[in-house]
Amino acid sequence: MTAQQSSMSWVDGAITTVDQRALPHEYRQLRMRTVDEVIDAISSLAVRGAPAIGLAGALGVALSAHRHLSADGRVDEAAVRADADRLIAARPTAVNLEWAVRRVLARLGEGHLAVLDEGLEMLREDTEVNLAMVKRAADLVVSLLPDRPLRILTHCNTGRLATTAVGTALGTIVELAARGRVAEVLVDETRPLMQGARLTAWELGQAGVPYRICVDSAAAAAIASGLVDCVLVGADRIAVNGDVANKIGTYGVAVAAARSGVPFVVVAPESTWDPSLADGSGITVEERDVAEVTEFAGTPLAPAGSRAYNPAFDVTPAELISAIVSEQRVHRASRESEPTADHQPMARELAAMSRTLYERGWMPGTSGNLSVRWPTAAGTALITASGRDKGELTDRDMVAVRIDTARPVDAGGPRASAETAIHAAVYSTTDADAVIHAHAPYSTALARRAAREARLTGLGTLPLRDFELLKGLGLADPSATELPVFANHRDVQRIAEEVAAHLRTRPEAPPALLIADHGITVWGRDLAEARNRLECLEAVCHLVLLEGGSRTAGADPILERAMA
């Protein structure tokens, strides 16, 4: 079955689909000829996933209309409506089921063929809806996260098995993989029926996307450990305020993601929104058979007679969700859009300093970034957003980030640069209140030459001697300054870890460092002091290059050659 091949169809008066109970070990077709068989398939999870359940229900109404057709071609509408009510009751949480059944019932007065035509049209629409939805969701994820392959966590199964083709959240992951933007997917096993381990893992394997199965109870730890860049999930019902019902376990993942500043994105069609519910408190949560918990594949796991709490879904509050993406829109929960009173002056200062350094050629284009520690929000810093022209920043182009995780406070807001991790390393190991990372040409060139000659893979040093300008660093003895030079790893987090380790063991180190091929980072009590230190070191590096390295006498001979 290809990514866009339908997993459900109408063939010779019957509904055919994949029996999801048999996967991943057996790919088995299920053929449903009666409403009772459709209800059983939905209740037993042979057919599951909100969109697929809805479409099965719609075609179930078509089956009923066909079977309750009199000899003169009239449909017993009362009997069909009674079957429709039974279909709706098969899974009470998934709003798509009632939506789809009601939609085809609206054609009942036109005859059984009109009901079937409407159901088949919904099958065709589902593929188009999903394609539009996953493209929109993939574009959003790309806009929120660094330009590199991403590590994504997903819960339950939201691929083409849960729809008729393409999928929702899992379809988005496959789309991102096609764009070269997926490093790995962590697949929550999704107890107790293991839809992630059985179905999502199978679909990812079919699509050739790398994955690892994640124990449900390890998901929060994986997020906190920095193993997850983004969480993508589906939904079974969405209230007007953006509260979302999804497979049990989703709420816990959302809490962990919010705590770590990881974007938590819900991907679901417009049909999943319930306009009758103001918020999630009115969502009916189905509780399933105790045996799903106390047994596995018929084998008892718990002591005989054990009771169990087995809700099929939980409700995630809107404030924990970065965005909900449908085929028509990107919905964000209401949040404060205006800067707070203490945010605004800091943001304006960052924007003004950014423009100054841009005009000097030290932050060309979108490169470089500045940050300040937020004095009234403990453990937080404000940093310039990623991908923004540094000569045109405004106070709205800033991101509040947590220093302990280097992740945004608002996971749905502007994207923070990967270099935020370096800023966070400085803040967590020094008393700095402002950090500047720039691409000043002379310091960048000196770091590049030194690292290239030394074949630097870790930490090197650049000794500087007897420059009066070194007093600008505020060191006790500025006559001899060992400036650290770090290798430029592709993984910025690795650079940050090396910076933090260096600063923890060298409290007397100068308030500056060089990164090979990547520029200079300086810090101070405020932006003005950090800028002064940047100017002093850039001038010293300029003089060293002009003098051909004579001021580095006594330095490591490899670095001495680099300066020659």
C-alpha cells in the first residue's frame, strides 16, 4: 500500500479495509457486508483512527440503506436512522464518526445510491484533505525549528491506517522525511493496545523513515533529555477553545513538552472540531474493557480479579498546545501577543544593538544573535529570533528562552537560533547578564586560521600578549590572555556542552571565546559592556593579523604557524 493508496474502499456492495488487529505480523483485508460487522470492526479497533472511523460509519449507513431497500426501490428510512444511531454509539469520543454519519444521512431522502455517492465522495475528499493538511503542518514545523534533520516524537497511530490515505500527524512526519528533515522518530508504544509499536512502527518501516519505539513512561524523560525537537500528534475531538481529546497518554506528553519548551503540534482535519463544545470538559471519554490492561494477547498479566482504569482518551488543555493544523488553517491558542512591560525595553535595546552591529558588518544578513538575562523572570533570557534580518529587527523579533533547556518559553512563538544553546551555557556558568555572538571579520578569520592549522577537533587556545586593548576585558592581568578556540561542530549543542565544561573549570577565563569558522562570543554585565569587549577583541585580532603573529610569541607552535 503506497502513501496515497486508499486503505478503505467500496467493492461489490461491501466495505473493504485493512484489519489493524492483525498488524504488523499479518496484512489482512477485512470485508464488511453488514452494519453489525462495521460496528464490531469499529468497537474492536479493527478499524481505528478518527477519520477512518468516520468514513467507515458513513459507508455503514450506505450498507444499511442498501439492505433496507424495498422491492419498489424505497428505503426504510426509520431502520436506516436506527442503524446510524448504533454506528454513532460505537465510539463516543471520536466526533468524526457522528459528523460523517450525519453527512450521508442528509442524502437519505434522495435514495440509497445518493447515500453511497456521498460516502464515496468523502473517501475521495479525505485524500485531498490529508495532503493539504500535512503540507501545511510540515511548513509550520520547518518554520518553528532549526534548519536540520529533526527528532520527532509521536503518540498512537495517525498515518494512512487511521485515515484512508496519507494520514495526519504521521503523514506530516513522512512529508518532513521526504524533505530531508527527519533524523529519527520516537514512537510511543501507546499502551495498552500498542498502536504505536504495532502500527506506527510498521508504517514508518514501510516508508523507510528511521524510528525507535519509546516506552510510554520514557517519553517525558526523552523530552527532558533533549532527544525530542518536536511532538506531533493527531486528535479525536477538538473543542471550540482548542482543548484536544486524543489517545490516552497524550496529555502527559504535552505537559512534558511544555515544561521543556518543545513544540507540541496537533494535526487533524476540520471535521475533528466540535462546534457544540466550548471546552474539553464536555468531551465524553470512552472507558474500555478491563481485559485490555490485565491481559495481553489473551495471556493474563495481573492477578485474577484485578480491576483497571482504562480510558481510551485524555484531554489536553489548549494552553499546552503550540498549534493545531487542519487542511484550512493553523490555529494557536489565545496567548498574550503584546510584549510585557519589562520585556519591551529589553527587546528594543536588543533590536537597536543588532542594527548597530549589522551596520558595522559584524552581523551580516540573518547571522549572529544577542541576548540579555531577564531580570524579572528567573532562569529566562531574551534572545533575537532565528532567521530574521539583523538590520531590520524590531521588539517583536525576540524569543524568551529557558536557560536550563535553551528552549523557548512559548513553543508556538518565533523560532530561537540553535546558537541559543551557547548563550545558555554562558548564562548557566557565569554571572553574565548579556551575550553577543557576532561574525566580526578579523576575530572570525583568526579563529579559522588557527583551527585549520591545528586541525582542531576540541578546545584550543589563542594566546594574546601585551596589547593595551586587552584591558577592555576587565581581567586582573590583561597582559597575557589565553582566548579559548572551540571546534565548530555541526551539532551546536555539542559546542555548548564544551563551552559550559570549559567555563565551569576556568572561572578566571576571559569573558569571550572563539568558534572556528563561526565567529566570536562575548559577554558582560549589560549589552554595552559586551559590545565594548567585542570591539576590543576585534581590534586585537586585527592587529595580530597585521603583525603576522609576532605578538603570540611563546604560543603553541601550531598556532604560531597559523598566525604566520
